[in-house]
Amino acid sequence: MAINKEHLEFHALDLASGWEVPPGYPEGIKQKIIAGALDEDNMRGSRTRLLRFDAGVYTTAPFEHDYWEEVYLISGDLIVGNDASGNGGESFAPNTYACRPPHAPHGPFKSEGGCMLLEIHYFDPA
């Protein structure tokens, strides 16, 4: 099965619009899909997105999903492993990367000053 994404050459991204809160995320964390689509119900597809945390925003519990995830911290700070009140965890700076297979627990996440992540999500081709 091929991963279907449209052919896109270099172009400027409009970072001022097109942001939305992903389902299940708190207000203050927003995504902008920049390529592809992920069909989680039928476990197919691929998407590339930017994920933005406002300063001080955090998630409260670890989570997992059925797809591969590659994450690159572009800017700002990201704290991984905070508690449900947003305390503790390990802080990461820009130019850090994670690659997670399906069902790998990860999070919770927090950003003290805000951050921008580049994420690629995909299912294993069958």
C-alpha cells in the first residue's frame, strides 16, 4: 500500500491562519496540517503537521495511538513526563527528535514558553 500525499514543491506556509485544536487536546495546543491525511478509523494514510503549544499549556496524562509518529522540536521548549498538574518532567530544547512506533506510551507534555513541533504520522504500509 502506498502512502498518498500530494506533490508539493517549496512554498511559503501561512503560519497566521489554518490552526485548529486537535480532538482531545486542550485549548492552547493547535495543529496545522501541511500535507496528507490520516484515516485513523481505517488505519491508513499519512500526514505532516505543525503542532504549536502556547506558553504554559500542558496535557495531563500519557497517551498512545495506532500509527508511527516522528516529532522534531523546531523552536521553544518541550517538557515530557509532567504530572497531571503540569509539574516535573524532562525539558528538551530545539533540534531534538523522537520516533515512536504504534502503541508507544508518551507524554504528558508541557511548554513553559511555547513551542513549535513538526510531526509526521503514518501507518505501516501493508
